[in-house]
Amino acid sequence: MDYKKAPIEPAPFNWQRIEHQDMKVKDWIVPQWRSEKKDWEVVLLGAPLSRSSISVSGASEFPNAFRQSWEKFSTYYIDEGIDIRELKVADIGNVKMHFTDILRSHQHIEDAMENVAGEYPNALKVTIGGDHSVTAATIRGLKKVMPEKKIGILQLDTHLDLRSTDEHGPTNGTPIRQLIEGRVIEGKHVYNIGLHGFYNAPSLIEAANDYEVHRIRLKELRQKGIEQTIQDVLSVLMEQVDFIYVTVDMDVLDIAYAPGVPASTPGGMRSDELFDILYEVGKCEGIGAIDFVCIDPTKDNLVQATVKTTTYAFLTFLASFYQHQVKKREAL
Amino acid sequence: MDYKKAPIEPAPFNWQRIEHQDMKVKDWIVPQWRSEKKDWEVVLLGAPLSRSSISVSGASEFPNAFRQSWEKFSTYYIDEGIDIRELKVADIGNVKMHFTDILRSHQHIEDAMENVAGEYPNALKVTIGGDHSVTAATIRGLKKVMPEKKIGILQLDTHLDLRSTDEHGPTNGTPIRQLIEGRVIEGKHVYNIGLHGFYNAPSLIEAANDYEVHRIRLKELRQKGIEQTIQDVLSVLMEQVDFIYVTVDMDVLDIAYAPGVPASTPGGMRSDELFDILYEVGKCEGIGAIDFVCIDPTKDNLVQATVKTTTYAFLTFLASFYQHQVKKREAL
Amino acid sequence: MDYKKAPIEPAPFNWQRIEHQDMKVKDWIVPQWRSEKKDWEVVLLGAPLSRSSISVSGASEFPNAFRQSWEKFSTYYIDEGIDIRELKVADIGNVKMHFTDILRSHQHIEDAMENVAGEYPNALKVTIGGDHSVTAATIRGLKKVMPEKKIGILQLDTHLDLRSTDEHGPTNGTPIRQLIEGRVIEGKHVYNIGLHGFYNAPSLIEAANDYEVHRIRLKELRQKGIEQTIQDVLSVLMEQVDFIYVTVDMDVLDIAYAPGVPASTPGGMRSDELFDILYEVGKCEGIGAIDFVCIDPTKDNLVQATVKTTTYAFLTFLASFYQHQVKKREAL
Amino acid sequence: MDYKKAPIEPAPFNWQRIEHQDMKVKDWIVPQWRSEKKDWEVVLLGAPLSRSSISVSGASEFPNAFRQSWEKFSTYYIDEGIDIRELKVADIGNVKMHFTDILRSHQHIEDAMENVAGEYPNALKVTIGGDHSVTAATIRGLKKVMPEKKIGILQLDTHLDLRSTDEHGPTNGTPIRQLIEGRVIEGKHVYNIGLHGFYNAPSLIEAANDYEVHRIRLKELRQKGIEQTIQDVLSVLMEQVDFIYVTVDMDVLDIAYAPGVPASTPGGMRSDELFDILYEVGKCEGIGAIDFVCIDPTKDNLVQATVKTTTYAFLTFLASFYQHQVKKREAL
Amino acid sequence: MDYKKAPIEPAPFNWQRIEHQDMKVKDWIVPQWRSEKKDWEVVLLGAPLSRSSISVSGASEFPNAFRQSWEKFSTYYIDEGIDIRELKVADIGNVKMHFTDILRSHQHIEDAMENVAGEYPNALKVTIGGDHSVTAATIRGLKKVMPEKKIGILQLDTHLDLRSTDEHGPTNGTPIRQLIEGRVIEGKHVYNIGLHGFYNAPSLIEAANDYEVHRIRLKELRQKGIEQTIQDVLSVLMEQVDFIYVTVDMDVLDIAYAPGVPASTPGGMRSDELFDILYEVGKCEGIGAIDFVCIDPTKDNLVQATVKTTTYAFLTFLASFYQHQVKKREAL
Amino acid sequence: MDYKKAPIEPAPFNWQRIEHQDMKVKDWIVPQWRSEKKDWEVVLLGAPLSRSSISVSGASEFPNAFRQSWEKFSTYYIDEGIDIRELKVADIGNVKMHFTDILRSHQHIEDAMENVAGEYPNALKVTIGGDHSVTAATIRGLKKVMPEKKIGILQLDTHLDLRSTDEHGPTNGTPIRQLIEGRVIEGKHVYNIGLHGFYNAPSLIEAANDYEVHRIRLKELRQKGIEQTIQDVLSVLMEQVDFIYVTVDMDVLDIAYAPGVPASTPGGMRSDELFDILYEVGKCEGIGAIDFVCIDPTKDNLVQATVKTTTYAFLTFLASFYQHQVKKREAL
């Protein structure tokens, strides 16, 4: 890799594409350094930063734990009877982090995404956190390569992430506010789904009101139904913006489903609801990027339930994306 | 604290009311010793007793674990868009336990509740166990200050808790029977919701029949619906008794949702069902007291899922109580 | 025990039938060596083999962990208001395993089941694994005592278990294929319920197509409903075969409900769905045998949630079996 | 078993004496109910009481965990090249506990020991706790059958266990004081070995001074050497008393060696030192009884290090006892 | 607290001085805000920073876990027969940390120590980390109030902590180098004790040579003996510097003794060796400050062995300090 | 890799030699497939087999866990002030295992070692288990390439591993007996160091006597001293055999030092003793091969203490080997 500014290092695994009938995900997703190809449909970037987390977090260990779980997953998706191996996915590696200068680490992520987006403008960008502060950096990076385009956000989250950076800087509680205040996005182009319970302080509600951030509480989602809700949100967004970024804070899940997300809470979403949402989201042509953040594999249980759940969510989204977009394009 | 008989000690935390926009629960619930106020709407009492548990239990550690979790919760309830900080809640502290005389410990709890109820007759009383044997003691204490009043019980539980005390004394399997046999309550004023599976022996069923304890099995609850069931039960109880006591044995939850309740079982309630029940219950004016029992934080998982789930249940109930009762009263 | 060929050893517990009103399951299920009876309605056999598991597994420890959990369960089933203590259940013990000759261990299981089925032809046979490779052995054993009878399989599983034995022999990924290729069963008499996600490679789908194995994906089950689906499957099977074998790979459960099943996955069944299925299945007269496999108690959480969930599933099935079959027969 | 007063129940395992060359401890120690023999040289009694523990304890689960570990130990002691299988050891079972009347549980233990000592006056008595409060009960039981005899105590412990029972009754902090104040023993006949650090309050030192309890701190033991210290203590005791009782509170071990003893501390004994002490103690003819207390298997690590360490200590003592006493007697 | 610049917050516990015969450490060490006193002999400051750690660390949680363990320790030290309750110790609280500006957090620690040292010039300063980067900050803070004085360091550590800050800034691998390069101390006034094995890269050895940092490897310490080694080091230091700072990186311990220190290693010191060293160190009049760093209570085992070991080390040092210095001074 | 018969696969990590001053072990040990070199001084082979273990074991996961720990170790050995990076070490990868044919897996290991030894006759061979049954296979493989040479064994172990294969085949309890009975080695050329306690049945002692296997119990080792004992053993062996194989069953360690070795026991060796032994052993020119077996990383504690301890042992041996042999040879 020879990027202008952002240091990136390859994943520490010896994965490579191995062609055989029963491919595992690890045999499918190609480390970028092992290939000369350029026409990737999906590019994957690890952002192993969690020093910026308000409470202690080992989410920096997630990108590699995520990759390691690929041994356990097949490329065949039995729910839809499709094999996603034809989707061309490259694993760019992990952005290098600075150990004590958190803002520089954010800058590295921003630069890395700028480079990646510059190099693969048509590929879907997937970022693997790290904590939620990485989302602000990746979106700034994307904005740099398409300054004229409007970016909208679909946020699956228990929290609004609208804290001010005044007191504590760009923590994992602030990404949406950073982006709005930095005029990278507009508040009215943010749809937060999954809010519930006692986890958002009044100042955040006020900020959401001020910025016109849309909030669809978990109970509203359940009342209206996943399919309808997601279609409504995305069809509105599609009209208003040029590029939709999906950010999945895994703390949106109920704590029974996400023991490895320190900020996960009782009262949250079931994992099957999350999968249904992402399957629905994957149908939308406007989605240009997605991230998964805040999973701390050092807290997960013995069977790594939360790591695997994130991989399942990621693959469900890709399966839908492949089925509804790539195959359709190919059909043309 | 200078109670007549019952020794109480303050919680070991340095919490205090801190006024700022984004209050945590720990900044809201006031340790009684830090305040001169008397007009509390809710008073909280820890009953750290689990020597009386049939199987090994560390539920004695729960009251403080519960308080410690307050750091993680806001006073703002996004589901209803209300902030419960105006609700006046005092934390009385923990009843002091005797190390080897379990009956004296029960007596301490009874005395403490008598004192608290005497001092704050109009406040909602919340007891944090401890194992389920504490419920018999708290209700006896309440009865002492209102001997003429009829007390009814809404019990959320996997078990009937109707064991005889003949062989093993007042264990956590006996509270309802103790109260009926002690003529503190009548069996027909008890509604047990949540029964399922293979956890209640025939002798308990017989006792329930003899005492006319009402049983609404989990599957019946699901068939009829939470709202309807709770409204039906409470409207009947409201006609028959003067004071409704809600006892929440957290083993009513499915073991996937309550790894920190040693007696929790497969086949139990989901936590969202429990929250919905408590929200519905909170609307009822007749509720005078509630307890949460049988959570053993020493068995909980790394993210303290069960402790947090109990706090969420407690806050959901308070939010409903505040919204439907306190604010209504204030509105008058 | 003096079987012809298969070495069996009694369970290491001092359980025995103890008659009293409030029987625990451990006081009910009789170790065979403690009784002279022959008219058992249910016989139970442990198959503690997991060396044959593809990934590391301690499922060999499950049969005894399962028995140990019997202390926690009553014989009274409150959902239906019945006591199953009259059902005559004998615990035969555990098949002895060879430490390094896995095929000989499979042969032991096959022989043991042949002996048991020969001795108790009318009893329901329950096998407690071990990993899923034991299913091939038990069904071969059954087939030996009824060579003329057609056996059908209802398989609850996340996987098809149709791997070829060519490369790695009779692992836990192969039992259904072993049986079809060995002409013990026909592929079209196999109904797999529970498939979902990214866990079955294309070669397995192909094999399923070739062998005409029926697949009802979890999402289809949910669409159609449990009662309807099971009734439809079983009524078809009842017409086509003489004997229905139910095999429950506990990895069919979602990983949130089965932390102690290393192969359990996100996106799986909830435990209440499994219980409902087994209750429905228990109504069917054609069921002659059932097994529960792939639970690794060394990975389970502190409260042994997965072990208990399996016991609950087993008891739910027996309760239905007793209610709909044994009592009916007795009524005649 | 048909004891006058004390209820005892057999261990829940199906152990029995199995004669073969390579005996495990579980094949050697005979459950009393399986044998008609009376000439036992060692009798073993479980005292599963830990409700009396000051802090939360699951030591009540230890007697059975201890027995379960017997599968892992051979009867052959390679350090001395001896096989202890000829030692005649009977496992009496566990004293039945009352669930809420701790004093009655103590009485049960006392009665059980009285019965056992009455029935097997010449056998070495081994008690498996439970917490340290059981020691007071067992010694009172012993005293009843030999009221005229003086009993001395060798106590291996991090604590003096001289708390007053005034405030909290007979907890695990009080056994030595109970016995002195009850005039069952004299303080000057107690030797405590293992004291260190910051775990004994001044009032206990004062009590030790008043009662003339001897204290050999761990650092003194190390300076003088184990062999010399033990020989000195035991030769003095042998002159002063008729019967020596050894009580091993496993919290005497350093916390690195005893993760499963909640009260174990940094700065304690290494396990090899404990084994050497017990080997030395086993040589002394005056030893009439021994106990092992305060091990909580629910806190132990995954490999049950502390349970196994206690079994090793128990076997080391028995090996020395057999080698130096039984074989010597037999040689006469 | 009203310091000029450094924000400090009190510990979250409700501790206070409670006078009774059997004082616990929590009843002894006084939260500064609860007292008007100024003549403290020891002041304690928490520095909950671990974002600066090279690998993931929850050492930020240690100061409060350390305080919580005070419930388990008495003020009486039985090894020497002294009670340290007369030693006047104040707990200042925890320095407030910034969530994303690590350098500002370091500045807060530096400022806080400057304030504390300015206010209590004669008190022994104890810092509770946090990771090892806090040592550089506290020593800079001390230097500010005594710019003319020479500070020497006794470092107990598996690592040299001489990494350059060029690449990654002031991580926990750099404190000694920071101080030397910042001319706060001289390399030749640093004595590192405890080095062993494969944990220090050649560049660090080179730096140690260049800066003339003294290294006493663990095997050398064992050969020469603890008493002799410490006396030699301290007597040399006493001649060369005006103020000795002791920094205890708990990773100096063998990993068997420090499961809660992520950087602890095999081949390290036993905890009893550490206690002996600190007892010896406590005799030296020149010691002006000490810290304990790198303990991560979120990784510790169930009995919190590592947290307790650190408390034991701290108390052993204080006991010696009290016995050899304070009492001596008082005797004058 | 293109070996005649034995399938080998490279390690799943992306390690490679990276030249810089501060090399980690992962940057030093070269995956064979990344290099054309042939003059390796040390070759490393993973043997991930533990289906052959008598009790449940995840030792098959160790070779990769071992490699993963290389990130935590430097090539510089501070005890001796040497850097071992000049030692030429190749990581061959892991022998491929069959899932159900254990004997075939043993054959694969044997063949792989035959190939490796044929290709690198002068290199030190290091095998990473797997369970102890792999030792028989590797030694048979070595014997094939040097049929005329006598092989002696230095065995560090709590067990004799002399079980007969009659009943259960080549389990991890049999390797030494397999080799003697297969006339690959002679019993009198085996020295077992580390025996203690109650873990070897009389039949094994008898076998050891019959085969003249030498036994140096742990207590004898401690009496005579490590240096003297090892020198005596090796000098005798050097006279009698042509090739010394060192086999390190990590269960030789005390259970406090090896929580991740299921068969580790109380009463075992401290890890510093093991390191001293291996350092001494590394001086001996006759050592041609070494293995480390029976570590189960799935049982290890959170900080992977046992995995790291094995890596430390391996590096200590290599450091001594390099210092005393390779450098000496180079000096010639």
C-alpha cells in the first residue's frame, strides 16, 4: 500500500482467496496486498481506535476478531438461496493508530477513507470500528472526495451521539454532532433508529431538536414494522441526499444479545430485528458506506457471541446488497 | 438515622443530588442522610439478606450493585419523552443484617419497613433484596402501620413461593405462605403472573388451591396480552384491597435474560415483557410498594446484564408512576 | 447390565426413585440397575462422544451434566397442569467410549442402541449426546432391530449435516448423509427445520437436492407457524414411514439462548420456539426415538443456562408425550 | 444410617469400592451405606454449612466438589512410594442442614460428630466444611463422647478466629473463641500457624493474649523451618492434651494458590508448604481429627485448582498417617 | 477542594474515619473533603488514566477498585505487631481526566501533584495509577515545587520504560525517558529492579546504557538478597539525591501472582519478594513518594487477587514507613 | 510445501521477518513458505492433535495460540544480555489432522517429522502439541531418518505416560510405553523429572520398573539442585545415546502456574524451576529435539498465563541453545 498520507497495515492473518466449492468467508474476502485487482465492489477498512471511548473499551481489538470469525461463516446464504462469493470484496487492512494523540488517529482514519474512496469511488465502503468516534472521521474522509455531494445518515443506535465536544473532545458520544457542526452533514439528514430507555440526556434531545435529527424509537419501529419503516426512511433520504451512510452501533442490541458491547443495554433490539433491518437496507441503491462499531471482543462471552453477531449482520447486509444491486447491475 | 429499633446503614457510595442538565440516576436519588427533606414520594430500602435462600445465593450483594449501576442511567425516559428527575426519591440505606440469626434479620427488615412506612406514609416504598424471603418481612412491617388495611399482592415470579415453613423455616420459597398463614394477607388477594414449566411441586399447587391464590401462567399472559391482563388484575385488586404490593422475583425472566439470577429458568419471560408489565402496573394508583428480589450480582456476566436489567425495570416502573400519578396529582 | 456386546456404565450419581409428593426429576427417573422392571415407557441412553466433532468440543461431558440438572426440575408441568411422574422412565447409563478409536465408539453406540431397542421395543428411546455423529450410530442400531421398517427423521438443526465422509470420516457434520448413503433411511424422509444464515456450504445444498432432503428454513417456519408446520410435516411422515426419529441439534438455537453450544449461531431459534415445536411433536404417535446433541457444558455460562434449556426441552417433549399418548393409551 | 438425632444423607455419587490395580480415590473410599464394615481407620463427614459465613460463601458446595475430584487422584503416593489403599476409609455422607436455623445446623453437626465418634471411637475423624464455624460444632461433638479428655488444636489459618459471638453469633470468625468460652478447650492448647499481614484486628490479638493462644506467624515458621516447628508444637501438645484436632482453614494459603477461597489473601503460605506441614503432622500419633474448611468451589477457577489442592492436602496427610501410624500398628 | 488548576474529584465511596477498636483500612484513611486537618503524614492521589497504555488497559478503574478493597484489610499488622492507625493518611481523590486529550490528562496529573506537594510538603505522596505514564507526570509535578532538589527513582518493573516518545508520544513505555530527557531527573539516579526475560528491546538497553540507568535483574536480586540489595541501592541514592521516588509497576510480579496486570509476565517476582522489598524500602528516610501502576481490575480474577496484592504491598510499605520513621520522629 | 506424504499447512498468521532494531519474536521466526533458505538451525512444527487425550482437551488450539503470543516477546534476553535474533528459526506450519481417524493423524505427524528431519537433518526440531501422544509420533518420525541412532528422552512431566495401549490405544497417557514397546527407544534411556503426588497408578510404576525408566521425583530434584541434576542426567545420557529428545509436558507445573493445562496438579513445579531446567538443558550439545505439549488455551485465564509461560520456556531454551551452541560453533 502506498497511500499519500494515511498509514495502513494489512490484517495479521494469512487469508487469501481459495477457490473451492465450499468457500468460507476467509477464503473469499481478499487482502488487498495479495491482489492486483482494482474493480472491487466492496472495500473493507479496519479502524482500531477505542482510546476515544468515554468508558473503558477494547473495541480496538475488534477488527481482527471480526476477521478471525470469518472461519466460521460460509459464503452461501440459505435464507435466500444465494452465494455471495461473486461479490468482489477487498480487505484494505487496518488504519495505523497513534498511541497517545487521539486526534491524529482520527486524522489517520479520515485520510485513509479519503484515499480509499478516491481509489475505489464506486465501491461500497465498509468500516470496522473501533468505537463510534470513528464514524465522524470516515464521513469526513468521504466528504473530501465528493465535496459537492450531500451525505445522509441512517444510524442504528441506543444513543443519539450528539454530545458536545466542548468538554471532552471527539469521544464516541459525539460523532453525529461533530459532523453537523462541521457542516459535513445536515441534522435533518440523520435518521436514528433504536432509541429506548434511559440512556440519552436532555441536552442531547435538545440538540436533536435543534439540529432536526429524526428519531424513530424502538417501540415506534416495532409498531410500524421494519420493512415499512426502513423503506419510508430510505425513500425520503434518497430524495434529499446523494449518498447514504449507514452506521451500526452494536449497542443498539439488547444486552442479552450483545454481551460484548459494554454500552449495550436492556430494552434494546433483538438481533433478528437488526438482521431484518440490514437486509431491508441492503436493497437501497443509495447506500454508499456502512460501519459497525463499539464491539469489545475482550468482554464477549466464551463463544464470542457478539463478534459472530456482527459478522452475521455484515454478511446479511452484503447478501442483500449483492442480491438487489450487484446482480441487478450484472443483469443489465 | 435514629430509628426506634431497626438498624439501618447508609449506602457505601458518595452519591448526592447534583443539579445539572444531564443528570444521572446517581445524581438524582438522594441518600436520606444528606437531606432534611421529609416529603419524599418514593423511599428506597436495601434488604441485603440471602442466607435464607434455599440454594447458595449472593443476592445480599445486590442492593449496592444496583446503586452502583445508577452511574449508567439517565433520568430522561426517551420512550415517553419525560424526565423523572422531579420525582422525589430518597435512598434510606440498607437494613443491617445479623450474620447467624436469620429470623432476627427478618425482624430487622420488618422493623425497618415499619419505621419507614411510619415516617413516610404517603411515599411509595421500594425494597431491594436480598432473596424473596424479605418480601414477607416488608409486608409485615407495612401491615403494622396500617393494621386495618387490606394488602393485595401482584407477584411476578416463576415460583408460587408457597412452601411450608415447617421443615426449613422462612426461606425464599415461603413468603406468600408466611403472609397468608400469618393472616397478614389473604390468598385470594394474591395474583401470581409468570408461572411456567417444571418448577412448582404439586404441594404448592395444592396450597395455591387451598388459599385461592390466583395464577396467570406465562402462556396465558401472552394469549391475553399484557395490557389487558394487568388492567384486569389490578382493577379487581383495587376493588378488594386498600394497598397493592408488587413483588418482582427476577427469576420470572428467562435465563437468557437473567444470567445473574441463579433460580432463573428457561421458558421464562423476556425482559421487554417485564418492562411492559411494570409500565402498565405503574399506572395504577393503588400500588403502595414494590420490591425486586433474587438477583445475585456475583453470578452475573461481565457486563452485569442482570443488574442493569433490574435497574431498567425499576426505572420503567418509576417513570410510569411519575407520569400517571405524580404529575397527575401535581396537575390538580 | 449384561449386554451382548456394547459396554454401558451406570451414571455416576446416587439417584433413585424417591416417592414423595414433591418429586424432583432426579427422584423420578430410575437408574436401570436399581430396578427389576421391564415395562419402561421411556429409556434413556447417554452417548458421551465428542472426539468426532469437527471443532473442539466437550459435549462428551453433557450426559452427566444433564442428569445433574435434574435436581433443579420438578415432575409437575404447570403449563398443562399435569404431573409426569407416572411415566415410566429408565436411565440405562452411558455407552462406554474408546479413547482413540472413534469408529469403535460409534460401533459401541450402535450396539448399545440395538440392545436397548431389542430389550425395550415399545419404549421411546432417548439418546443424550455427545456430538451429532452419534445420531447415525443410534439410528443404525435401531434399524438393526427393525430392518423392515422405514425410519423418518425430523431434524432441528442449523446445519444439514450432509457432509461427505470421504475426507474426514464420520464427523458431526455427516450423520444424515451416512444414513442415506448407508441406505438406513431415505433422504426424502428427512425434514430439516431451522436452517438460516451462512452455515451450509453449496455442496451440502447440492447433496440435499440430490437426496431430496426437505428443508424448512427458520423464516419459513415463522411465516407458517409452528403448529401448522409440525403437523404438516408429521402427517406426511406418518404416511411414509413406520418410525419417526427426532434429532435435536441444540445449535438450532440462537447463540443468545445457547452459549454452551459452540456451534450455535446468531440468527437461530428462540428457546420458546423450540419448546413449542417439541410440545407439538410430542403429540405424534409415530415418534419412536429422540436425541439431544452438541451441548458442551464446559463452555456454558455460570448458571448452566444451556444445560438447563436442554433439560427443559426434554421434559416438555416428555410431558406432551405423556399427556397425548401414554395417558390416552391408559384411558383405553 | 440410623443415628439417634443427627440427620445425615449419603453423598450424591455412585462411588463404590472397585478393586483393580490402578485404583482411583473414588474407587477406594467407601460410602458407608454400601458396607457392613465397622473397623474403619478413617471416617469422613461432610458439613455443608456456609450460611454462617461473614461474607458470601458457597463453601456449602465443597463436600461434594471435593468428592467429585476423587476421580482425578490415584491411591499411590509417588513421593514416598506407598499405596494407601489399604487404609480403611468410610465416607459417612453429609450432615443435613436446616435452611434458616443456623444454630440448629450447628447442632446437627455436633450431634453427627458425637454419633460418629461414638460409633467409631478409634477412627481418625475427617470433617469437610463448610465454613470455619463447623469446627466449633465438631469439637463439641467429640468432647461429648470423651468429656474427660483434653483436646488441643493445631490451627492452620490466616485468622485467629477469636471474634466474640456477642454481636453476630457463631460465625466463621468465632470457632476458637466459642470453644474456649464454652470450656471445651483451653486457649493455651491452641497453636495457630500461618498468621501474616493485615487480617486480624487488635481485639483478636487481645483475646489471643487473654486466652494464651499460641501464635506462630508465617514468617516465624519460615525462619525456624516446617519440620522443627511442627515437631516442637506437637511434642508440647502431646504432653498437655489427650487428643489433637487439626483444623485447616484453606485461607492460610496465598491467594495465588487458592483462588477458590474468598478469604484467602496475598502474603499467605504456598501450597507446597501446606503439604509439608500436613505430612509432618501426619506422623504424630496424637492426631485424632482433622478438618478442611472455607473452600468455595463456585469461586474456583476453570480447572478447580483450589478443590484439587485441598484433596492433595487431605491425601498427603492420610499418606503420612498411613505410613507412620497404621502400618506401624500393623507391624506390631 | 479548590485547587488552582488541577481538577480533582473525591472518591465515590462514603468512607469516613470511624473510631473503634477493630478498624478497617476504610475506616482509617480519611477522605480529604471530610476533614479540616492539614498535618497529614501521607496523602493519596488517584490518577485514573490508561488511554495512554500501549495495549488495551482498564487500569483507569484501579484507584476505585483499590479503595473498595480497603474493606478487607485491618490496620493491624501482625508480622510486626503494630497498628498503623495513628499514621495520618488523607485520600485526596482522583485527578479528573480528559477523555480524548491524553496530554491534557497528563498535565492535570502534573498540576494536581504540584498542588498536593505544595500544600503538604512534608507528607509522603502516594499515587495510584493508572498506567505507568502517570509516573512522569507526578514526578514533574513534584519537581515544580522543589526545582532545586535532585530526585532519584527506585523502579520495580519488568520493563525499562525508556521508549522514545518520538513515534507514539508519552505512553506507558516512556516515563523514565521522558523524565531524563526533560532533565527532571538524571539517568544515573534511576535504579531498576526486577528485569528478566524477553521484554526489553535492544534500543531500550542502549538507552539505559546511554543514560546510565542502573539495572538489577531479578536473578541478581535473588543472588544478593533483598535486604542487602535494597540497602545498597538506597544508601547510594541517599548520598546522590534529595528525594527518592519509588515506582512500583505491578507487572514486576510473575503472571501467576498478577493475573490482573495485562503486562505481567512469566519469570517475574513472587509477591512475597515484593512485600519484603517494600518493607525494606519503607525504612529509608529519603523516600518522599511512591506509586503503584498498571493494575487492570477488569482483567483480575473473581477474588480480585491482584487488587488485593497491591493493597497488601501498599500497606506493607506504610507499616514499615510508620514503624521506622513516624514512630521514630514521634519518639524524638 | 511439497512433502512426500505428510500434509502440512502454514500457520494462519501474516508474520514475516521484519528487520528493525526492536524485533518481536513474530518478526523473527520465519514462516517457511516465505523463504528460500535451507540452513535453518531450528525448525518448528505444530501438531494440533488432542482428540487422543484421555480427558477433554483443547490442546489442538495451542500451536496457533503459541504463535499469537509471539507479539508479546522480544528477541533480547536480558538475563544473559544476548539477542537471539541471529538464530535461524523456520516455522514449518501445522501438520494436517484427520477429524476421526486418530491413528492416521499420528501417522501424519510421524511422516511430517520424518520429512522435516530428512530435509533439515542438522536443525533442532521443535514440536508444539497437541497432547502428549504426539511425542510418540514425532520420535518415530525422527527414528526413521536415523534408524541406527539411539535416542534418549528427558521427560519433564507429572506422569510417567507408560499406560498400555491395549485398552484405549495411543492416548496421551502412553507415548513413552509406545516407544519402548515399539523398540524405538529403550526404557533405560528415559529420565522422567517432576513426578510427585497421587497421579501415577501402581501399574505405571511397575512398567517403569520393568522398563528401567529413571525417575527423579520433584522433591529429589529440589534436594540435589537443578544444575547438578540436569548435568548428571545429561552427561549419562550423552554417553549412552546419540540423540536426546526433550519432552516438556506442561502439566509438570503446579496448577497455580498452569491454569491452562487441564492435567496440571497441585504439588508441581514452579515455572521458574522449569525455566532454570531448560536453560541448563539448552547447554547440552546432544539435544536434537524438544516438544511442548498439553496446553489447552481454551481453559487458560484471561491473560493467557499458561500460553505465555510456554513461550517463555521455549525462548529460554532457545536462548541457552543459541548462547552455548550456535555462538560457540560460530566462534570456531
